[in-house]
Amino acid sequence: MQETNTVEIKKQIEDRDFKRYVLSVTSGQEELVEGNLKERINKQGLKEDVVEFLNPKVNETSIKKGEKVIKQKKLYPGYLFFKSRMNDKIWYVVRNTPGVRLIVGAETKPVPLTDNEYQQMITHINQSQERSELKVPYNLWDVVLLKTGDFKGMQGAIKEIDTEKGQVVVQVEMLGRLTPVIIDVDKIELL
């Protein structure tokens, strides 16, 4: 008879505190990876251990063909943030999810964001949302046609651009003089 040695496999990672981690993921597939991660975490019964995902976006307003268009822009393309406890099973599930390239800072053990790094990121997100301004496709001195209002059909050159208000000042000629007209950028078109 042979005696079998039963060796308990030592856990490499065991952190019961919730910390924030950064994933490098395939750019453009952040939402898909997040969905895959949530599904895999639910199937593995780890829902209590992974409590939050963050893929920050801001609204970006632009003018296309004279119409105001609002679309969401990713602040950190190619990255996904999550808050979790960490152990071998969670680490295995996360790093083996399709689209996940790596846990940032991790070679053999995941490295969480520090509280300071997280606060800096949240500050950046908030500042970006506050200043997500209108992207005006016009430049100073572009010649434009006014599409509405009292000056409809008139042409003029853009003298000023106010991206916060989404307006421009257009110099139009009236009675032999240049007159400034303030108008919304979606009410003009480039000639």
C-alpha cells in the first residue's frame, strides 16, 4: 500500500475588501466585455464579490448637415473599471473573459487602484461631463448661409464662435455695412 500525500493547494490571492481594478480590454468592445463579465460572474456565483462596473462616457454634441447631434464618447476607450473582492476564482474568471487583455498592473497578482488614483479619475470624469461642449464644425472666417430668422438667405463670415452656447457671430452685409448677427450653429450651413 502506498500512502497518498494530500497537499492542500494554497490560495494565491485572497482579498476580502472591495477594491477597484482596471481592465485593459479590446477597444470598441467595452460594453460587450462588460456584458460577458457580468454573465460569467453570475454563472460562477460571484455576484456578491463583483459589485460595480464603470465605463465612463460623456455626451458630445456636434453639428452634422445643419442638425445638432448628440453622441456618447468614451472617456477611457479600451479600459473597463470594476469594484470587487479578489481571489483566485474571480481573477481567473476576469482574465479569461473574451475581450479582456489584462488587469492593469498585474503580472502574477492584480493590483488595485489606490484611493487617490480613483479620486483623480472621478474628478476627471466629472470635469469632462461639465465641459462636454458642442463641437462646432466651422472655423473663424468661414462663409456661411443663414437658414432661419430675419436674415434667412443671407451670407456672411463667422467672426466669433461660442462653443458653450452653441452660437456664432456672423458678419452679414446690410445697407453697405457689416452687421454682426448672433445665431445658433445648427441654423447655418457652410457655403
